[in-house]
Amino acid sequence: MMMTGAEIVIRCLQEEKVEYVFGYPGGSVLHIYDELFKQDKVKHILVRHEQAAVHAADGLARSSHKVGVAMVTSGPGATNAVTGIATAYMDSIPLVIITGQVPTAYIGQDAFQECDTVGITRPCVKHNFLVKDVRDLAVTMKKAFHIASTGRPGPVVVDIPKDITAAKCEFDYPKTIQMRSYNTVVKGHLGQIRKAVQLLLDAKRPMIYTGGGVILSNAADPLTRLVRRLGFPVCNTLMGLGAYPAGDRQFLGMPGMHGTVEANMAMQNSDVLLAIGARFDDRVIGNPEHFSDVPRKIIHIDIDPSSISKRVKVDVPIVGSVPDVLEEMLRLLDADKAKPDATALADWWATIGGWRGKNCMRYEAKSDVIMPQYVIEKLHEITGGEAIITSDVGQHQMWAAQYYKFEKPRRWLNSGGLGTMGVGLPYAIGAAFANPDRPVACVTGEGSIQMCIQELSTAKQFRLPIKIISLNNRYLGMVRQWQEMFYGSRYSESYMDSLPDFVKLAEAYGHVGIRVDRPEDVEPALRKAFIEHKNELVFIDFRTDPKANVFPMVAAGKGLSEMILAEDL
Amino acid sequence: MRHIISILLENEAGALSRVAGLFSARGYNIESLTVAPTEDPSLSRMTIVTSGSEEVLEQITKQLNKLIDVIKVVDLSEAAHIERELMLIKVRAAGKDREEMKRMAEIFRGRIIDVTESTYVVELTGPGAKLDAFIQALDGSLILETVRTGVSGIGRGDRILKV
Ligand SMILES: Cc1cc2nc3c(=O)[nH]c(=O)nc-3n(C[C@H](O)[C@H](O)[C@H](O)COP(=O)(O)OP(=O)(O)OC[C@H]3O[C@@H](n4cnc5c(N)ncnc54)[C@H](O)[C@@H]3O)c2cc1C
Ligand SMILES: Cc1ncc(C[n+]2csc(CCOP(=O)(O)OP(=O)(O)O)c2C)c(N)n1
Ligand SMILES: [Mg+2]
């Protein structure tokens, strides 16, 4: 059947079972929007800024294991989307972003709303396409979904000139796709896996360090079985939280700059380190020389060979997908009926117990001012740990990561790699569409929330009962903390002056606003938000301690065992 | 260490800029880069001369392989290979220099392919080092212009880079 390019785009989305497209219309995508209008399978969610369209699609993807889809117009629509695309790229999130482009004949002529979208996005996408012939459109869409969702996931941009959306051709959507230049390895090399298992069995001070790759590949279950089978300690990176239940005895918390003493000391002092879908980020291992000072054997499972031995030399690389490799490890362990060295392990746990005894997450509750950590603890209590928590970037992000004990995967959505302020609310919007039956809360700061505040309007239009937990410290707190610690308390431009009245602001958008100044009002306010106003968006403006800092902390350039604790100051 | 990387990639618009962009974004060196379609017009063959430590080279190969348009990558310098580069060099060839230029071109097995009253264009092929040596051997003030293609490389014997 002959179809226009615009019809083809919509049909492809239907074939991919895309339920929601987050977007914003404009000249070059008008044909596509017209086709959207004529059908009701693919629902379009109109955001208020293109950056939020991509973040919302990203939030949907993170919370559901589906490919998120966003659509924007050419020129400013595409450039507004770039922050969203780069954010998804850094955290390996599968997205397809459809961008309009000026007609083919106008490309290169500085046409109205023209920009080189493929050029601008090239360094922050897994791949991108400019469609120059309507006959290539369906195959390109198929490739886009295939590339975005397989291997190491990532965003893919499909740039479609307006004339292509008007041109006609036969529609034929390929069921599968083969690309000679793109193949991903899923099964790990058996010999390497055997070697790894032997190393693990011989280890005296083993440590398991897992990351976003476990979440991305839905491997929380085999991970939990492997960790329990071995009886080893485990930590999850900021991107990996929820992959292993935080309440479990074997869980040491998060490693890294704001990780726990026990996780960092166990990472540093381990003799065998098993890294699973984690990329030895500088915020995790601190100073690489200091980290490599201790002789230890490293096993690294990752689907992307370029993640392996990039920052730290690895002894046993295993290229493959986490679930496949872990199942193989479990099979080998069962077949050999092998057991780790029990005596060594008991000694190791005793050492870890000592680090744990430092109780590094302890904070001083106050009666006159709200401690941010306390708000997160109460949030966990009142939601029973069952909510999806999104966050923005800053101190509040770290407190949410540290104090909301994530038991399950895909309940914690944040920007780790790019650290993009402004993601919290759009992530919550995406998560709310993907998880209509689950409470969604956005932990944010008064700085970050203002970077995508306009989305309160989107949330109203679609009646999304998101709870905004704003830890309002009147500071760009994370910046202020660095200035306090490393710049002689010279608070250059980190004070947030002339803040809006967030309660009135929420009300202006048609939502419920609550302001909380006193510690004893924290719990009642949360109850009100989650119970009384269950079906409404509630913005709670918690006035928290403006001087609270995030601890422990490994300062930039320092080693993992050189943590600064709250009590050191 | 100097390395010659050979890449087989889809002959698609933008493929070259993906490779070039990768090198600049990640701070890798490019000494030279050559690219042209192969006998199969859907494929391009690229040769990049680069340098870096073993770790950097490992990352370069991995990152290149990660590009969706790239089909195969080999480091030619890891085993027996041949490298060739073409240079066109325009030199002053008047008076007493005329005979000397002709002699130099012959020594280096170059060919004079354009002649005017006062200039020659010499065509010279060989490994990069030979072209360097030719330039070194000439009196610098007589060189008017040089154009080099950059290195093309191929493995010896059964070392074949094919889809
Ligand atoms: C203010 C701030 C503070 C931060 N502090 C910390 C901190 O204290 N601690 C911390 O941990 N982080 C911290 N971060 C986050 C940090 O910057 C990195 O984003 C994060 O550590 C990276 O997580 P990851 O190693 O799990 O990798 P990810 O970015 O999640 O990468 C996933 C890895 O898994 C691989 N992978 C994907 N799919 C598969 C598959 N199917 N099979 C196998 N492998 C796969 C990928 O190739 C990749 O290598 C902070 C960020 C901010 C903004
Ligand atoms: C878009 C963007 N700009 C700047 C930064 C640098 N930055 C990191 S944290 C932070 C402060 C965030 O302030 P707020 O949202 O109030 O959170 P707090 O740290 O106070 O909890 C800034 C400016 C960033 N991460 N993202
Ligand atoms: Mg703040």
C-alpha cells in the first residue's frame, strides 16, 4: 500500500508497539503531527519544552525497559533536545528521537529553522540517520529501534526532512534486521568465565561491584542468586541501585565519592574484584593511581568492550550480557559443587564489620530545623519503599540515593553520567506514564526544579499524581558544599536569591502546594500528599538545613580510603 | 608508537565524520587519514596513521569497532604489511638546479610529470619515510609546493581485510 512518509513514521511506531511519544510540534513535523491526529494507538504527550520531551521519554525507558520515543521539530526543537539526548547517552538509555528537518532541497542553504542535527548530535548518540529517500524510511526506523535497544543501549536520532514526510512509497516494515556492521555479543567466552569462577573461589577478600548494566539488562535476579550463592559482599553504583536489595546483610551500599565507608574500603582492599555492568567511573574509584596501588585481580563483565580496561587494567575481561554470563557462572558453580574459602571469608566479613561499625550514614537529627536525610527516611517509610523515585542533581540526589533503601530495580531514576539538573520532573512524568499504578516521587532541590518547572503544566494536563519532594536549602547546595570545603567558604553565586513561593507556584499550575518548616511536620505533610491527595500532584517545599553537607566524601583526586566523614569536620 | 589502522566501513554519508569526530572528541592523534571506496562500492577502506601507548591503541580499536558504520578494524603494524604514500612535489628547476633536480628524482625513483621552463612536478611513491627522506635531501628553498596523500596500507600474504 502506498503511504506518505508521515504515515510511515506513525505506522512504524505502531509496529514497534510504542504507546507514548513525548514531543512538541513545529513546521517541519506538521505532516507527521497530522497523521498522529488521525489515529489513536500512539498517544502523544505534549510537553512544554523539548528538553523535557527527551527526558520524559528517557524516564519512561528507565522505569520500564522499553525504548522511549520523542519527537521534535527542526532547528530550535532539535537543539533544545540535545541536553536530553546527551543525558540519555551518558547513562546508556535506549531512545529513538525523531527530529524534523528542512526539505532536502533546502539543506545547506541556511533555511528557516535549519540546523545540522546529525552533526550536532553525532558525539552524543549511539547512532543517527538523515533520511534522504522515503523508500529508506521504514528500514531506517527499524534500524533505529534495533540499535537503540540492543548491545549497550543508547539514543538514536532519525532526522527526517519535511519533503520526505510528504513523499509516497510502499510501506513494508521489516520484521527483523541484519546489519553487517553491527553485531553484539551476548554470550560470554566460556574459557574466560571458567577462569573468573576459579578466581572467585580462590579469593580471600572478594568484592562484587555492580552498575547500571545490571539494571539495563534486567539481571537483578541472577545477580542476587550469584551473590547469595557466593556469600560475598556487594555494592551498587549510583546507576545500579536496586539491583541488589539494600536491606540485605551482604549489601554494603554505594561505592564512590559519596559512598559508604564499608563499600569503599572493601573495593579498595579486595583481592578479587568482580565488576558487573559498571564502568569504573571517576566518581566511583576516585584517583585511579591510588586505586591501582593495591594488587588485586579484576574480573569485568561488560557488553561493551570499550568499557573494559578503559580506566583500570582488567585481568579477566568477559565481553557479554550480564544475565547470560551470570547464569553461566551459576551453572559452573553448581556443576562443580564448589565453595569459596569459608575461613578467609569469615575473616573478611569481620573486617567489613569493623568498617560498618563506623556507621558512616549517621547524622544528627535536630528539633528546630529539618534535616534532608530525615525527609528521605520518612519518604521511604511512608511509601513502604515501593515508590519510583526520580531525582535531580545535587546534594538532594545523593541523600535520596543514600537514604531511600532501594530493594528493586527500575525504582531509582537519575542522571549519573551527565549530571543534568532538570531531569527530575520530566523523569517522573515518563515514569508515571509507564507505571500508572505505582506512586512516583521526584526528589529535587530549589535550584534543579526551576530548570524544568514548566512541566508542571504537562503534569496537570495529563493528571499525573506526582509528588515533588523539594529539599529547599536556599542554596545550590552541592556547589556550596565544594566552596565550603575547597574554596575557603567563598560562596560565589551559589545562593539562590528571590526564590518563588513554590506553594503559590504549584497552585498557579493547578496543583496542591505544601510548605514545611518544622521537623515534626515532615511526616504529616508526606501522609497528606500520599494519602489525602493521592490522585493529585503535590509539591512539598521542605525548608531544610541550609548548611547540611553530604558525607562521606572522597574529594576529587583522592583515593577511596581517604574519605572525609561528617565527624571529621 | 606509530600505528597504521585499517578500517573497512559502510560507504555512507557521514561515516568519515564519525571517525574523524571520534578521534577529536577522545583526543587521539591523527597523523594521516586516507579513504576511498573499494571494489565493492558499498564499502570504503580507510587507513589512519596514529600514535599512542598500548592502552590508547586498544581504546582506539575498540571505539572504532563500536561505530555503527564500521565493519572491521585491524592494526596493520602488528604484523607484516606494506605501506605506500604518494607525493606530488613542485620544485624550482631553473639554471644549475634543473639538472640536479632531475638527478635527485632519478635517485629516489620519482617521475617528473610536469615541466615548465622554471619548474618540475615530481611524483614519488613509497613508505612515508622515503618521501620524508626526499624532502630532506632537497634544498628547502627550491621546494614550491608539496601534496601528500597520506599512507595507504595493506597486510602481506594471507592477511586479508574483507567483509
Ligand atoms: C553529583 C553526583 C555525584 C555522584 N557520585 C557518585 C558516587 O558517589 N558513586 C557512584 O557510584 N556514582 C556517583 N555518580 C554517578 C557517576 O558519575 C556515574 O554516572 C556512575 O558511577 C556510573 O555508573 P556505572 O559504573 O554503573 O555505569 P553506567 O553508566 O550505568 O554504565 C553501564 C555499564 O554497563 C554496561 N552494560 C550495559 N548493558 C549491558 C549488558 N546487557 N550486559 C553487560 N554490560 C552492560 C555498559 O556498557 C556500561 O559500561 C555521581 C553523579 C553525580 C551527578
Ligand atoms: C544543567 C546543570 N548546570 C549546572 C550543574 C552544576 N551543579 C551541580 S549540583 C548543582 C546545585 C544544585 O542545586 P539544587 O538543585 O538546589 O540542589 P542541592 O544541591 O541544593 O540539593 C549545580 C549548579 C549541573 N549539574 N547541571
Ligand atoms: Mg538547593
